[in-house]
Amino acid sequence: MADSALWISSLTVGTAVLAGWVTSRGTARAPQVDWCYDPFRESVLAFAFAARTAVHDL
């Protein structure tokens, strides 16, 4: 019984550490992605609006 509890607690701790690491990497990378794609944002929104209008007019 104690062995399975040890494995489960180790797996839980490992999962929590991995989740924290993934979250911190995503938080650190988000501003870089925003900066990289910011020049294209207006053209993408204009294209999406034009496509939506074209589909609506059908």
C-alpha cells in the first residue's frame, strides 16, 4: 500500500513541476509572438472580414 502511494505522489509532483515549466515557457514566449506577428495583424483581420462578407453574400 505504501509503495503505490509513493509512486502516485511522485507522479503527481512530477506532473506539477512539468506543468509549471510549460506555463512559464508559454508566458515568457507570448510577448515575442505578439511582437513577431503584430505587423500582419491588420491584414489578417481585413482578409477575414472580406472572406466573411463574401460568404455572407452567397
